[in-house]
Amino acid sequence: MRAAIYARYSSDMQSEASIEDQVRLCRERAGADGFPIARVFSDSAISGGFLKNRPGMLSLLEHARSGEFELVVAEALDRISRDQEDIAAIFKRLNHAGVRIVTLVEGEISELHIGLKGTMNALFLKDLAQKTRRGQRGRVEAGKIPGGNSYGFEMVRTMQDDGSVTTGERTINAAEAEIVRRIFREYADGVPPRKIASRLNDEGIPSPRGGLWNASTINGSRQRRNGILNNELYRGRIIYNRQTFMKDPETGKRLSRPNPQSKWVTTEVPHLRIIDEETWETVQIIKDRYSSLRGNRRQTKKRLLSGLVRCGACGGNMTIVNRERYSCSAKRERGTCSSPVGIKAAELEKRVLDGLREILHGRQDLIEEFAIAYREEVERLRRASTKDGSRLQKELAKVQRGIDRCLAYITDGDGDPGSVRGSLKELENRKRVVERQLREAGAESKVELHPNVAEHYRRKVIELQTLFSDDATRPQAMEIVRSLIDHVSVHRGETRGKPDVILAGTLASILDYACAETKNAASAEGGVGRVLLVAGVGFEPTTFRL
């Protein structure tokens, strides 16, 4: 029985050496039981609370499906996962693949372990979070910083009597503190954050992260109270528990939720004050004044081209200004672009939609050109697949002959069976790999272009126009259109006030949308799925001047 080893450590609890220790112990256990090691999988500095963020575990599941091993060895079940949902899913997938789980702590894992230990591990994570928050609060009340470092300060590490190193202590960085005072002073004098960021970038002063300054770095978020102008540590005050962080169960990303002010924990640290109280209050009054303006309200309605519009001069993103006009964000936020070109959002959306309609409805030559290139690529892939299939068939026959000779050697009693046992296992493993490659090659050879692609293409274009005319289906149409666009770039035009607009679309995606109905019908009938996407054909963005 072949075994795979899985090891994991989380950065907040263990060191990198933990991976080596786990693998060593698992190798000893597998060796004692007579199980050869097929592969070793690991996830370093990754929490066990979300499966999709763990490439090592995902790779293990993929190789388990291909039959490369029959056993997974781990130090403990919590190394596999601490999440109840994920541990059940992993166990279910491995069980389906005929793969057992054995841990050094629990032994062979059964459904009972999944239920009980999964619950215990989930409770452990909850208890750990509570203990962490309790420890952080104690540090705040002692006048220490519970989190990372802020711009303008330096971490202080001193050795204590017990040999441990202190954490949470800070001292003022004189050079950075002067930049903080400058930012507050200029903002109080009426200079907007974008202009302050532009000046700092022009002078080559690095931002808190070492790159360019943005207006958002200075202004921050009013809700989360981050950013230079909102950081109360500059006035000599630590505020803890302003927000709670939780993981999205769908994406695994950490999301913040603001806590009511009654739950905040505040501690005065006057020795860390950088900004005097008068300047601080002046800045907050100005910020409160601007926060009431309509133009500073957050844009909650997703626009058709959000995130897809680029500046033709610098290639940076263009964002909405004053709720109606696209402008270069690098020019506004950093001052690193000098392009004055902007365009109303409504005008840009109309030009893009009209252009797409013309591309989809009037450019039948694109369909024909793509179809020709597609069929040529498919034919090339088929020839390559046939060649590979012939080679794999020959290799499979050779491997099978080797297996037959080993079996004959054992059954005829010509020698010690143990001397060929290792060779026999290697041949059997290679046979499984070659058989899988043959199956994959056979599946690839069935890819083809539907003969009525033009007819389905025209039908789907008409359907898209209908979806846009109805408010109820407009969001669906927006998502379809966005999937057809790689990006839209806005350039200076020959006539003032009329910029050039260039749409870059992926032709394969456009035609794939047109033929989606055909593919779905084929799949429902159990037939061969006729697909458009073939590597090397149609994936390069095709540009159209609108």
C-alpha cells in the first residue's frame, strides 16, 4: 500500500521547522508499517481554517483521484484541517478515491473522528481567538500596541529578565514623524490629499509601504478610521477593538466589520504623541465637513465597465469622479500621470455597447476567420493527440510485458519474489499513469466546433439586446457584456472633448458565449460537448476602435 504524507503549520502557532518534524515522524510511522512513500504534500504558514487557500491539500486531493496512493499519513487530524466543513469534505473525497487517513495521534480516521474531532478543532479556533483578543486588550491597557507598526514609529525590542523579548512597545521615528506633521499641516491649510500625495511622490519620499503615495493612504476610510489623518496614535491615543475580523466562508478572505463605539478600548500614551490637539481637531473638522458632501458618498451601484477602463496615456485604471465621469486614478491619486483626458460614464457605456453590437452583429467576417483558425488548430491537436496516443499505446504494451515477466518469475518459482517486488510495483504505478494519459488524450480528441456556430451566434446577439431592454434582466446582461471585454482604453482624440475609445475583447469568449446554448444542450443529452476554447486560438485580445 502506497502512502502520501501531509504536513502543515500555521504561522501564528508554529515554526517552519514544524514541517520537517511532521514529515520525519510520518516517514518513521509509514516505514514501520511497511508502506512506501509515494509523495509528500505540505502547506507552510497557512491556516487550517479554509481549504481553497491550501495548495498542498488541493494537490493531494487531485493526486488521490488519479490513484497514486492508497493512504494519507499526517501527524494529527487538525493538521488535515480545523474547519468542520472542510474536514468532512476532505474525508468524503479521499474515501471516494479509496484512500484511507491515518494520523499519529488518532490512528485510522473514521466518521466518528470526523464528527467529534472536527467539532473540537472548531471550538479550539474559537477559544484561540478569544484568548488572543483577551491578551491584546491586556497589552492595550498596559499602553502597548497590539498590532502592526504605524508610519512614524519604530518597534522597540528589549530583553526581559526571563529571557523573552518585549512586544508592543514603540518609539517615534523622527524623519517619518516630520512627514506626518507635514501632511496634517498641509491638510489643515486646505491642501487636498491628492495634492499632498502628488507632492510627496514628486519629492521621492517613499510611502508607508515603500512605494508611491495615494490619496487614500492619507485620507483613509471614515468608517474604518484608517489612513494617516484618522490614526489616533498620532495624538497619543491607542484605540482597540474598533472592528471585528471574520473570514468569508465562500472566499476565505478576511473581512472587517465595525464595532459600536461602546466596545472600543482606549488608552492614553502621551509619549507617542506626534500631532498637537489643536491641529488634530482642525483636521477632523475639515474631514467632517467634506464627509457630508454628496460627492464623497460611496458609489454602491456597480457600473457596466467598473474595473475595465484604462488610461490610454499611462495604462492605469480610470475611476468615477463626481459620480458621472471617468478620470485617470494615477493622475488624481498619485499625480504620476499628466493626461487630462476624461469621459462621461454614460457616454462611454453607450459607445461600448454600440460598438459591441456592431462587432457582434455586423462583423460576420470575424466568425468566419475565427472558425477557419479554430478548425486548423483542432486538426493540429488531433494529429498531435494521435501521435501521442500511438506512443502511449506502445509504452503501455511494454509496461504490460514487464509486469507479465515479473509475474511469471514469481509464479514459476525461479527465485526470491522479494527481489522483483519493487520493480513490479513501479511497473504497476507506471501503468496507471499511462492509462490515465491515454484517457485524457482520448477526451481531448473529441473537442470540435459546432457546424451551426453562425446561426447560434446571431440568435444570442439578439437575445443579449433583449436582456438589456428589460430592467429585470439588465444585471444579467451586464455580466455577459463584462465577460466579453478584456479592457477599454481611453485616449486623447483629435478633437477636444471627444476622446478615442479602444475596446479589447477576447474573440474566443465572444464566440463561446454565442455557442453556450449548444454546449449545454449537448451535455444534457449526454453527447460530446462542442466547445470553442482551444489554447492558442482566439485568446489574444482583439482591439476595436469605437
